[in-house]
Amino acid sequence: MKHSIVKRGIELKRASYKKLWKLLIDLEMNKKTLAEKSDVSVSTLAKMNRGESVNVEVLVKICTALNCSMDDIMELVEP
């Protein structure tokens, strides 16, 4: 179960990385290959798979490796 985050009485949206996983399928690339190509650890990708937050630098590395933009790999969704 994913918990919502409330800051100053506002329930924040959360990041969803479903777009990234779909893109990897389209590219016929697995997470291990992505980790190697983007210099991101497999454990960080596992955090993303669980819907946890990651540093923006991680997203930039992935976008650079896949030659895409952030909106190609993630979206903000309602809690």
C-alpha cells in the first residue's frame, strides 16, 4: 500500500515510473542493461519499481542513456 505524503495540509502527488517500464519493454531492454548504460544502481531501479522517490540526477542519467525526456519516463499521479 502506498502512503500519501501531506505537506502543510496539502496531499502531494506521487511519481509513477510506469512509462519507464513500458519504454524498456518497447526497447527490449532489461533493468540490468539500463543500470549499466545509465550508471544507475540496480537498487535505485528497484526503489523506482516500488514507486519510491529518487534523486533528479538519477532521472537525468536515465533520460540521457535513453535519449528521452523526463515526461517519457515518469508522470505525477494522484495519491
